[in-house]
Amino acid sequence: MIKKVTVKTIQNYKDNGEKFSVLTAYDYSTAKYIDEAGVDIVLIGDSLAMVALGYETTHSIDVDEMEIFTKAVARGVERAMVVTDMPFLSYHTDIKSAVENCGNMIRYGATAVKIEGYSSYILSVIERLVESGIPVMGHLGFTPQFLNTLGGYRIQGKTQEATDEILSQAKKLEKAGVFSIVLEMVPEDSAKYITENLKVPTIACGAGKYCDAQVLVSDDVFGKYSDFKPKFARKYGDMKSLILDCAKRFNDDVKNGNFPSKEEVF
Ligand code: KIV
């Protein structure tokens, strides 16, 4: 019987000083292999709008589409915690629709949801979700859904004052009931200070090695997405070359009459 990763497992990691890992996945097979590799949380990130659907920003994906990807990923995962990143405007208009949209992700196989921001409205959404039995991962620092109000892809928390501000936002999220917080594009020393002053684990997305966990977009890790590579991402493979090579060889074989062989026909 596989022991599933739960919010308790995640908190125990922090309390015992053990690091944990988070990778994004958007389809059944990738989710299955990431889970098999022992990654602790599989995140259906809204980054999928860019890396899997080819949009320019994460704003272009809606809640109906996220439901499809959540179902696919959840079917592939046995051990990891499955977290759905709630897309732009799926929790912003009112608490009732926020609970319905997030609750549907749990119905479709997620264990938790991730939401960006820290406003008093967002805090009340988090409280209501947690009251409804929906665990919430917070997201502070650079928050891609606020790209246009932040004025671009900018590092957040560069001064002590800005770091204190993120820590104060994080403490409010913690009080509202989040089980973890993603810190995106925050300098390493600032993220260390924030991490040391929180009870819940922090998950670095370009926030250095002192956070309790690390998250990356799997298409960056596998070398599949090639439009750009964030400075903080590490490429462990070259799926782009692998796909190009396989597709070229198939194309050649078909055109040269080398596919199918006699073993590949009925
Ligand atoms: O959308 C995403 O993939 C994310 C993570 C990288 C944190 O939000």
C-alpha cells in the first residue's frame, strides 16, 4: 500500500529539516513518471498556458481547461500530492465561485489548490477554502497573474523593507491556513529570512537554497520548452533534441519505405 504525501507529510518535512521537491506536470504519462521518480508534489501549474499551450502569459488559461489537465495528472499519480494552480480570475470575483471552482478541482482528483496573492479578499478566500476542507498553497513574491500590475517579470523583496513586507504577507497567509507558500523570484537571503520566520514550509521558485522545498516547471527540467529558460531553472535533459531526432528518423523511415517492417504489420 503506497503511503500518500499529505499536508501532514509536508509539515513534517519542515519540522524535521528535510527538503522536499515539487515539479509541474500537465499530462497523465509525465505525471506518472514524476510520481515514480519520488517527487513529493505534482503541480498542475498555470505555466501550462505557456509551455504546453503556447500562450504568451499564464492569463490565457481558464478554469474549464485546468479541470481537464487536473483530471489527466491525477489519474497518473499514486504517491505525490496533486496541487492545482487556480487560474486567473477563477477565485477573484467572489468567495462562492472561488469555493466552487477550487472544490471542483478536488472532485477531479487534486488534493489541494494554489492561489496567488495576499489581499484581505484573498485571505478570506483562503479561510473559506480551508474551512471547506480544501488545503491551500499560497504564492508570494513575483506572482505571474499580477504581471501587468507588477509591471513585468521583476525580482521581489530586494530590500530589507520589501523582505519584511513579504514576510508580513506570508504570516497573514499562514494565519489564514495555508499549508505551504511558494516564493517566486525572491533573493536567496530574503527567502532565507522569510523561511526562518514561518511555521509553514516555503517552496522556492527562483528563491535560493534556504527554502524548505524547490519547484521547477518540468518542461524546463526536461529541456522540452525552448522559447526561453529562466535563470533559476536547471535543465537536466534535452527532450527537444530527443523529440526532433525521433520525429526526423520516423519521417525519414516513412519516406524511404523503412517503416513499417514485416514485424510491424498484421
Ligand atoms: O504555474 C506554475 O508552474 C507555477 C510554479 C512554477 C510555482 O506557479
